[in-house]
Amino acid sequence: MSNIIATRLNAIRQQLEINQIDAFIIPRADEYLGEYVPARNERLHWATGFTGSAGMAIVLKDRAAIFTDGRYTVQVRQQVDGNLFEYLSLHDDPQIDWLIDTLPAGASVGIDSRLHTLAWYQQTKTQLDKAEINVVEVDTNPIDVSWIDRPAPSASTMTLFSHQGAGRNSIEKRQQIGQLVKKQGADIALIAALDSCCWLLNIRGNDVPRFPVILGCGLLSANGDMTFFTDLAKVPQNIAEHVGAGVSFEDEAELATVLVQMKGVKLLADPHSANAYSQLLAQKGGAKLIIGTDPVALPKAQKNSAELAGMRACHIRDGAAVSRFLAWLDSQVEQNIMHDEAQLADKLESFRLQDPLYREPSFDTISATGANAAMCHYNHNNGTPSTMAMNSIYLVDSGAQYLDGTTDVTRTIAIGKVTDEQKKMVTLVLKGHIALDTARFPKGTSGVQLDAFARQYLWQHGFDYDHGTGHGVGHFLSVHEGPQRIGKNVNGVALLPGMVLSNEPGYYRADGFGIRIENLVTVQHCQALQGAEREMYEFDVLTHIPMDVRLIDKSLLTDFEVNWFNQYQQKVRQTLAPLMQGDELAWLNRVTVAI
């Protein structure tokens, strides 16, 4: 592989010469700036061999560096040749500072402005201007020129998502968002997020792994009319009838032509999520940029009753599939049959595949045994999958895309006997999970205010975890949906009824074991609170899958927590029993007995 990467680096360096630039920045992103990138757009992987989900490389004429975060410290050294790239940290070695230290004044740095946000571009340009280093927007990405065997784009057509399943038709949605565009003082909004475009038009696609969207970009007028720029070969014949009046479809290449003719138009765009190229082009064409957030994000996050009905239904079927996997796993361990992490992930999917509404995983399954689970975003595909060992802990974090919703769940499982220390840690995590699940909070409360509910018991014993406590989840869309989140350093977006979030505290002991307990919940009005002086909200759980009682130290739980646990397990049993039979039903009844 090193020889192949060396050849690719030489090809990139030839392009540096042709473009008369001294360095080129390669982010792990494409022009849509989403979490998931189609194989065709995995430029960082092509240039370096690195498969992680976050990173950046910088190629200079005589050296190169790769920047990754703490999740990938081990992986980057396994995948990327240290003779070709220096290993640096995304957070501790700011990339632009590194460039300023490395290059002389008068040097030129090339970027592909489609692959960066406008906010990043502006900050980078300001820093490099001060150092008298030029920023050059390349017309053609040096990697695209050199990538001979580049995968073809997806050829699958757009699918029409039923208005019944969505709860509203496209016209209603577009008019509602159009009003929000008008309210922000704009004529037109640049709808750059793929899931926002799909939500607005009630369409889905198959262009991105794990994310059921179609590639494209939208311009939405204040009156609700919309132009969607996409691959026209993917647009089905009956689309006009489906989306209703006021929508036109154009080839994606036409977007640039339209943006450059926007003289005098007030264009709403999010500089933190839409690419720099589009906004700079519109600005050059005479548009006035109105800085704002994606107007679709908040309405999309607040699921209506039809969307919530779909989420509830798919979570019950998903609960049965995952529970059947857990029953199988227990029977294998009883027979002392130990599988590797990849086999376990495949077996879990085999149960989901039996559902006719199942489409694909909602993210790559985290199937992690023993010490691997201590890396909270571990992926068994990045090396040799480990085999389960007796008397250990297995962590499985998985999710599914169904036609009626999206799931995400983590269960931590005892394989044989576990230590008292491991039980203590699982119980502290469970206590935090229960505290967040049962929290009541006034309207206007954000996830940053609720985060400590989940961490408090770990904190009391001197422990913590290095990831957020909860992320939003879409409706047959992104498993990591914004803007709502629960975490220490997240935005202050207030939680609103209809939002779906994960509740996933964890604990990770390096080289030892990892624990996470994750359910999805939805925000709702408090049902049983009499005499409240404020409008109060609470969570309602969507996930129905047993928790492993073998990992719990009951002596560390209060009566309230024991009751919560028993009620949850009982509800799981009642909900799933009609979907299970024989040995699997016997297993369900056994593992949900009250403690």
C-alpha cells in the first residue's frame, strides 16, 4: 500500500507544480459537508490510506502531514505510512498554525472551496493573510485529476417518501420554511444539508452509505417555491405530482450558473454548514449574504405525530430483532462458542434483515469485545476483528434505517463472569441513564443543562466519559441529526416536544473494558404533573430491549432506581413478547424478571 500512496502523493505534487501552489489541504469531506461520504468522494482515504471519519492532510512539495483526533491515534499509525506523513493532532496542532510555521511569506496554499465551510474559509484566509501567505481556490481538485479508478457515482433513483408517513406534504413544509426565510430578512435560502432537502420534498435516496438521501442542493424562495439541483437521471417520472406545485429540478452543474446571477438577492445561508464555494460565488454575483442557520433544521427535528408513530413502530420491531440476537448470543456463550466482532455484527444484521421495511444500518455497527470497547468509536473493520473471550464484557452499538424510522441502541453484555468493579461501573452508568430518562425540565431547557444528570454518579466516584450524552435522530434520515444535543460543550438549542434524542452515558477503562447504555427518547409535555407553574417537558422512551441484569450491583441502586429498572424490563417484555416465540420468548421472560 505504501508504494501506491507514494505514487499518489507524487501525482498530487505534480498538480501543485501545475497550479503553482506550495501546499494543498485535503479535508475528510465532500461538497455536501455531511458526516457520511460516498466512496467516490473519499479523497482523504485515497491520498493517505486513512479510513477514519475525521481528519485532514496537508501535502507540501517535500513533506506531508496527517491530522487526526484522539479516537484515531492507534489507527492512523496502522494505516498511514510514517515515512510519507507526519502524524499530528487535529486539536493540539492547529493546521493553519502549522502551515504558517512551515511555509515562508509569499507562499501559496491551495484549497478546494467546495470542501470547506465559509466560516472555516474566512478564518483560514484571515490567518494566512496576516502571515502573507496566499490562499488559492483551485478550479479542479488535484486529487480528482489524478484519481484514475475513481468509483462511479451511485446510479440508484430517487424514492418518493409517502406524505402519510411524513405527516405533511411538501407544499405545506416548503411554505412553512419559506415563512422562516422571510422572517430572517431573506428572499431565498441555500438549503445545503442533504437531509433538509429530502425532508422538504418528501424524497429519499441511496447515494450515501448509512444515510438515505439523494445528492443535491436546494434554493428555497420565501414563497415556498424550490429548485433542487441534482442528477436529473435519478428523478422519477411522477415527481411533479408528488412534490406539488412550485418545485423545479435542474442539473447540479447549473447551480453555479444560478448563484452567479443573484445580483441584489438576499441569500440566507449557514456559514458553518454550507460550503464556501456556493456562498462566495453568490457574493461575486452580487448577492447579499444573510448569515443564519439552516431554516429546516428545527422544524425537521420536531417530529409530528405521524413521524413519531413511525419511530415507535420501527423501534418495537428493532427491539425484537436485537433481542433475538442477544438471546442467540447468550446461547452461544452457554455452549462456549466464541465469535469474533465481525461475525457478531453480521449476525445482528441478519435478524434485522428479516424485516421487509429494513434498508441498511444507520451507521457502522460498533461491535467491540474486551479492551476494544474502551475505544468509544471503535470499528472492527479497521483491523483484524477480535474474538470474544469468556469472563469479559461485550459492547454492541448499532442502529437501523427502516422505511418508517431510524434506530440507534447500545447494550453492554456480560460474557461469562464479570468482576465486582465492572458491575460497579455499569451500575454508575445505569444510574446516570435513569436520572436523565426521568428528568423533568421547563420549556427553554437545552441539552447542555441536562448533561450533568447523566454524569453525576460517575463524577461522585472520580470518573467521566469523553463523548456527548445525546444526539438528535432523524426520521428515516440522519442518525446524528441536529441541532439538538445533550453534552458538556454543545449548543444552547432548547429541547422541544417531538425531538428524538439518544440517552447514552458510558465509561471506558483504557486497555480494560467499555460500557455504554443507550436508548432513544422523545421529548413530550409532562403527562402527570399537577399544579406546575411552568410548561414542563419530560422524556418518553422509544427503545425496547432488555438491559443485562448480570452487570448490575443492586446494592448501589435506590428504591426509585430499582423500580425504574423493573418497570422498564417489564415494559420491554410486554412489548416484545407478541413478536417472539419458543426459546427466544423463554429467554425474554427469563432476562426481564424483576430484581
